[in-house]
Amino acid sequence: MKLAVVAAVAFCAGNSLLLAGSRAPARVQVTAQEFSYTLSRLHVHAGTATIELVNFGQDLHDLRLQRRGSQHIAGLGVVAPGEHADLTLKLRPGRYSLWCSVANHRQLGMHAQLIVLSP
């Protein structure tokens, strides 16, 4: 069964979910395992992006995403082992921290960085 519910929080004014008629978003796959994240790419260009969390681990994992210098956090809810979920949003240029907020997973190494380049 695929995870159907995607929780998202807008980053800041001007950021929104993908609108119909927009061009295809950049895609980044984040693979979660105990206790690490692996990104399919480390750089994307600013604009709409879809971030897919795939849980290849044995524990529940989630995803949080925050641009450095911003107080706003976007995220996906908990994803069960073997499942996946997508988060589509507009990304501004900068460095983004990604982490799992379940229990102490972040402290155990479940974090990564995504760099968003100017268009």
C-alpha cells in the first residue's frame, strides 16, 4: 500500500505546492535506512522540486527540510518500511538541511544537505 497522505508546510512567501500547468519539477530521491539518508542528487536548480522519501529501513522514518537562515520547515509525515511519499514545493537558492525527526534518528546520522542553485 502506498502512503497517500503528504504533509507539507510552505517555506516562505512565494513558495507553493505545484500548480497545474507548471513545467515538470526537478526530482530528488532520499533513501532512508538506519541511520542514514542518501540523496540521488546533491544539487538542483531553484524552482519547483519533488522530493521523494523512500524507506528501505526497518524503522519508521520521516523527512524535514529547512533552508539555512530560514525558520520555516517543510516535511513529510512518517513513512513505513518499504513505503514512499512525495513532497512537491518551490525551492529558493541556498543550502537546505534534511533530517529525520523520529526519535533520535537525526543524532544517529539521519541528515543530509541539498544545495539549490540559482536558475
